[in-house]
Amino acid sequence: MAENQYSVVNEFISEMARENPQQFSYGQLISFTSNFQFHIGSGAVKVLKNTMMDVMEKQFMSEVGTMGRTYHRNLIKLYGFCFDANMKALVYEYMENGSFDRILYENSPRIKWVQLYDIAIEIAKGLSYLHEYCYPQIIHHDIKPANVLLDSNLSPKVTDFGLAKLNRDLSHFAQTGYRGTPGYAAPEVSMNHPSVTYKCDVFSYGVMLFDILRRKKYTEGDEWFPAQVWEHLQIGKLDKLIMECGIGVEDKEDAEILSKVALLCAQYKAHDRPSMSTVVTMLEGEIPPWTPVDPFPYYGLYGNVPVSSHGSSSEAIEPESVQGPFPKISTVNHQSEMVQRQPYTRGTVAQPQYSGRGNGRSMPLLRPQRPQLRLGRN
């Protein structure tokens, strides 16, 4: 039985070389994994939720085709799929270190903070590719650490992109009425605004940066952590907060940049957020982050939680009675991302054992090498 399994796997890998996602039957996936009890590795097969069963085949194939034609080193590669009455499933490349959240929130960190910084840059490059190099443009709608996978070298790959209609975490949709994950979803998304743009991904990415800053979920603690970052920046004590996050002096400069970029990405109004390509240039030190406006103007209005889950419009509602916990900034020297800036360089800590950074703004179309196929169930 094992020989038959591996012969089919080898045939499958040959099909991958032709860069066409292969269709599997329900029976084949069951056979490969012995009804998901015997694992040829784990984490490569994603079975879509039961709510997917009424999806039209044409719609499914269209979105799977989009994923199959999308190549970038920081995007997960789709190798195959199953569209069956009994199962809708996607077969991804195997990622040895699993999802990013499992490593990020560890009590005993396995990786240095500088590596987290480089992971943040690589994730930004993957999103920039989806937004600016794909036609039609791909909006992820659910950026969070759990939707980033890490390979054996801790190189990140964004997963679940291209599934806007198929699998945008339908459990959250049923509970909240919008796509995405509460807390990571942009205000305009949670308000069900009809004109949601790629800037919703920028917001979610910004929230994820707050998680990276202190290796914890942004919700942990007595006070909402993003608001703490803003407050410390306003009073000139951001370095104190960075030290409290356990970040050493050697990483202080990168941590300050990441904090400011997080605040820019998490702006309440979508048009105030930078593009992901601009985020990459900021994190890589090509340009400095510009001064952010108050990203949380209504923080505290509903019991010290962000206002993103309240209201009915993506435009900010500014009642005169609203008083946030921090001074409201009426005028800020805010530079549009279209403004030309002078070249900016900064020193970086040498990390010869890790080379995730330094690729500049170029995001070439990369063809993945053939990996070892491993099948299992999430």
C-alpha cells in the first residue's frame, strides 16, 4: 500500500513541475492519509469547512486557478485541490515550522527578535505582491499570525490568499457579519462598508506588528497594547516601552521603526495608511516612517476598546463629546506616500547567521523548487 501511495505522490510531484494544481478525488486524499489517521507529514491538506459544500464548481475553480498562478517566495504554493461532494480541500506545500502564531506566542522564545523583524519584512513583501503585482488585485481580508506559515529556515509564507469568496473564515463571518478576524479586521470591514480596498490588509498587518513587538497577542494585558504604543510615542518614552517588551539595546532602533510603522498601518481612516510597498521601504530603512496621526481617535468610547466593531460607516464620526485617553491632534505634518523623500539609510545589526533582510524593494516572480510532499490534516 505504501508503494502505491508514494507512486501516486511521485506522479503528483511531476504534475507540480508543470505548474498546474492537480485535482484529487476524495478517495485519493483518504488513501494518501489513511483517512487522516496515518500522516505523511502534517499540515499540507486543508479541508474547507462544511459551509463550503454549496459552493459552485466554477467559482471554486476560478479562485483555485488564481492561487495556482500566483508565485512569490513569501506566498504559500498551492499544489492541488479536491472538489468533491464529500470534501472541498486544498493541498499546500509543506511548511516544517507550522503557523507563525505558534512560535510568536511561545513562553520560551526560540528565535531572536531580529528574526521576527525580518519575518515582518518578508510578510510585507508577500502582501505587496498580492496588492501591486497581481491582476486582478488580490485582497487577503484575514491577515493574522495564524495565516502565516514558516518553513524549515523560518522564512514566512502567507496562506489563505485568493479565497475571498471561498473560505474567509466563515465561522467569524457567521458571528460578526463580516470577513476576517475580530481585532485584526479594519474598521471599514467590521462596519460592512461596500468600498473596502486593499488598505484593509494594511490595517490587519499593523495589528500583527503590535503582536510581534512584544511576542504577545495585542489583547493581552490590562490596557489595550496598541494604545500604549501610541501614548509612549506621544510622551517621548517609546524606548521605555520597548525595553519593557524585552527587546535589547541592539534591536532598539528596529523596534522603534516597527512601532511607528504599526501605528501608520493601523490608522482609523484607510487613506491614511501606507501601501505595503511603502511599508517594506520603511522597515528596510530606505525611508523613515513619517509622523503618524492619532490612529485611535475613539479609543475609550466603548469601554477602552477600539471602535472598529461599532458604527455604520467607514468615515470617522467625530461627536463633540468624544474624549479619547490621549490628546487629540488637530494638525500633524503628515506626508502623503506620494511625496518624494530624500534617501535615508540607517545602521543595522550584523546577523551573519540570518539573512532574511536586504532584498530591497524588488519582488520578483519566483518559481518554487520542488519540495517534499507531505499530506495530513490541519
